[in-house]
Amino acid sequence: MCGIVGYIGTQKASPILINGLLRLEYRGYDSAGIGVLENGAISVMKDKGRVNNLYNIDGINDLSGTIGIAHTRWATHGVPSKENAHPHKDNSGEFAVVHNGIIENYNDLRKFLTDKGYNFYSQTDTEVIPNLVHYYYHQDEKDDEQRLLRAVNNACKDLKGSYAIELISKEHPDMMIVVRKDSPLVIGKGYKENYISSDIPAILSFTKDFYLIDDNEIAVLTRENVEFYNDNLEKVDKKLESIEWSATAAEKDGYEDYMLKEIYEQPNAIRETIGSRLPEDGPCYFEDLDFSKEYLSSINKIYIVACGTAMHAGLVGKNMLEKLCKINTEVDIASEFRYRDPIINEKTLCLFISQSGETADTIAALKLAKSKGAKTLAISNVIGSSITREADYSIYTHAGPEIAVASTKAYTSQVVLIAILAIYFAEILESEHYAILKDLKQEVLSLPAKVENALKSNKRIQDFARKVYNEKDMFFLGRGVDQTVALEGSLKLKEISYIHSEAYAAGELKHGPIALVEKGITVVGILTDPKLVEKSISNIQEVITRGAKTFIITNQELPADKFDMIIKVPEVNPLLSPIVSVVPLQLFAYHISKEKGLDVDKPRNLAKSVTVE
Ligand code: AGP
């Protein structure tokens, strides 16, 4: 998704801007650009392709201005091209803007501005913004220091959709304006300098102090100050937040790729997720939750709503909530939930899971649930992210920054967090025997060591990946909770290796898809639930008979000669087994992608944070 960086200070802006963009590369983009204000003009330099291409633009190294804006674009309106790359200027060249999000009514605004004599030189929705600001700026007869702020605010009132906008003006060389609505943006505070970014890691090496700008707020940045206003232009007080992540926590730490680093970080990430939530003697504890027995008993349904991997974590969570709390739980894809008029009322509890906390569909689904009177609880990895600011309650996975597009440690820490949440609810509700919950808590505490153990199979998984990386199709099969892991394993494989794969409930195979099984195809079986292993083996036998190669993830003793490769993982309570059994599947997808020579961290067509619908 698009990324934004900005700088106003005393240093040369361009290297800071380009450096920031490089750190946002993981979000996915197709073009990049910067705009620097110097000598009474705004120099815009941009191009299609990688951020590093900017260094080839004539004159970029000579830019000496100390205020600038920058952007990586992921095309929504108009093809990836130099013309469509940001920044965009207004017709007179007075204002330059970078923008994340989508302006839904840009056609109407274009028409409005065209009728007023403005011209457009790109296919983007963004280009209306600097021209609207120009229009309102010159409509304003009062030439005081708030004129630019008023013009931006008036322009924003005309915009429908989502946006994070940075604007500079050659008439105001010591000022930058930023606005946010439904699109991420943070402001980093330094000494006599201020930074802007869509994401904290991009500017973490410059400062650890951040302001979190809320929806419909405008910030005016000078070198010394940051002032916040609401959309009535009344001043808003903001607290400076200190972020404890180190800049190096967002680096690769010697691993070849972020994804591999993040896979190996899982034992630690899980420890962080558990934190002090599972005290040795006493019930589960969440600092930010205060659910009563009365309220929890009144819930008639829990919805878990999320996208992609986060939704797969929700499927595992459903199982836990139903088994431990005896509350009917439904999992929904956020982009479906938001348009299908779900039955929700004040007796519904809605959980929204999002690593980034910025996924547009998940945020919209949350707003819908709130509007229908449900209580909302956000599960996120990013403190202060949009979803956590919208929800009634928020709890964090504390897994540390996840940079690779393919989510790994976020998944395992989300599942761990929902497990603790389900135990917490069950303790309050007294819906499950004390001894069972006590054992389960011990099992949760044992997870870091078990995941560590599962990582030891890396080499054998790599060996098997070398045998099958050229294949075109694969199947992932499992029953019960293993089927939810099959979905996640299949998604991981698709997104980073571009191999088509399908995940199926093992018992469903013979109702159609087995027709696709032929000699040479690889079938990945996840067989961890002792009650269902025999049944799943029978299904796997059916594909072996039809010539499939088999790759089995199990915690049971299985005959080695029956399958092409068995990866043994430690045994754990079946409710928690996805946290361990997913690890070999992550490594499998990783090694296949590496064998194919692909960009593991930045797969084609994908973005880390999907901030548009
Ligand atoms: C995971 O590997 C994917 N890249 C994707 O499915 C992701 O989980 C999804 O877009 C949701 O993101 P979120 O957790 O940040 O909301």
C-alpha cells in the first residue's frame, strides 16, 4: 500500500525522505517520488519503479531544501507511471501534495475544478487535492497565518473517502500541513525538526517520540512545533507517546529475509504476547479489560471479523471460544461482513483481528458493528493503530514489528492471545472446569519451547521443498482444527511462491476435488488431533493411491514408510496445536519461494497493509 514520509527541520530533507521511503518498501509500491521546497519553489522528482531509482534522477543529490514530502505509490487510479506518481502539484505550482487512500468523489471534484478552469495532468484521484487547496486558498480574502490551514480544511470537507495527506506550499516555506482520515499517519518529534510517516519503523531511527494523529484532525508542523486542530479548526491537545521498539528490531538481524527472521522470532513473540497475562497463581489478567460475569453471560453471539491470515487466526479462536466459553462464535471475512447486514445487537461481542490495525475492510466492519450497538474488541500488533482507536476495547499481541508481507509471527501471537482471552472469559463465566483451564494455561506457557522445537525441522523441510518447488498445484488437508491450519499453510504458499494451492477439509476431498489429484501432485496433510488422525490418514491414503507425493505434519507416531516426508512437531492440547503445526508450513512456503528465486518479503501484487477497500 502507499507510504508517506515527510520532514521539516534543519537538515537536508532529500536523504531523510529517501531513507524513510526505503524503510516503507515492504508495504508494496510501484512508483516513488519526493518534493522539496527550496529557493521559493517546490522541486518534484519522481519515477515509476523502485525507490532506489530516485538516485538516478538528475539533480536529486543537489536538493538542499530542509522541508519535503515523499511517497511510494501503489496504483489504484491510473497505471503505475511517472505522471501518476506523487507528489502532485496544483496548476500554478504553489502547492504539492502526497496522498494515501482513495478519494471516492474525485470525478465530481475534477468536474467542479475543470469548470473553474483547472487542468489535470494525471489519471489519479489525488490531483484534485492540491487544486482544491489552491481554489480555497485564493477564495480566502483574509491573508493571515491560518490561511493555508483554512484552505486545506475546506478542501478536506469536499473529499469523500480515505486519506492521509501531506502538503507543502511555496508561499509558506516554514510550514507543512498533514491531515488524516481512515488512513495511517504518525508524526515523529525531534529537536528543531519533525518527521511524518505512514508507519513508525520508517522514522524510528530518527526519533522515538510520536504523536498519533486521529481521524479528521489536521496538524500544522513547523521546525519547532506541532499543533493539532479538529475539523472546526479548534486546537486539540495531544500527548507525546514514546515507542519502545528499537530501530534495529525492524532490521533483518542477519537473516536473509524478514520473513525468515520473523518465523524464528516466534518463540519470543509468543513470550511477549503471554507477558504477565497468565500469572502463576490467580486468574488470567488483561490490563485493559474489565468484563463482568453479568456482561459475558448476556452475550448471545461472538463474531470474529478479520482478513487473510488474521481471519485464519480467528478460525482457531472460534474453536477455543466455543469449547471453553460455550458461546456461539462465528468467523467472518471483513469485506463480506460489512456488506451483508449481519445480525448484531447489544448482546453481540465483535472481535476484530488485524496485525497492522489499518486494514480498511476490518476498520469499516468495526464501525458497522459499533453502529449496531455491539461491543467491539480489537486485537492488533500496532499500538495506536486505527482499529484500536475505534474499538471499545483493545488488546495487543506485542509481537514486535512484522515487516514481511507474509504474516507469520502475527498469526501465532494472535492465536495465543485469543487462547488467553478465551481462558479469561471462561474463568469469569466459570464455563469450564478449573482443572482443565489450569492445564490449558500450562500448555500456553509451554508454547515458546514447543515452537522452538518445531523450528528444528527447518533443514528437512528445505530438503523436501527442493524436490517439489517446480510443481503447479498442491493440496493442504486436515480435519477439525488442522483444517484451519491447512488454510493458513495454503495461503502462505500461494502468496510467496505463486503456486496454486487449495486447502480442504480432508473428508470433503472425495466430494469433488480429488478429481484433480494425479501422479506427482503434492498433498500436505496436517494430522495433529488424536481423535481425527485415523480418519485423515484414510483420506491421505486415497491421494497416495492416485499417485500424490505426501508431506505430513503431525505430533503422532506414524509409519515413516507410508509417506514421502513426515515432520514431527511436539504434542500440545489440540485447541492450541495450530500454533505449533503452522511453523513447518511457514518454512515450507519460505523454502519453495527461495528455491524459485522469488522476492520472499515483497511478493508481487501484494501489500503489507491493505488500507484501501
Ligand atoms: C498474510 O500473509 C497476508 N499478507 C494478509 O492475508 C494479511 O493477513 C491481511 O491482509 C490482514 O492484515 P492485517 O492483519 O494487518 O489486518
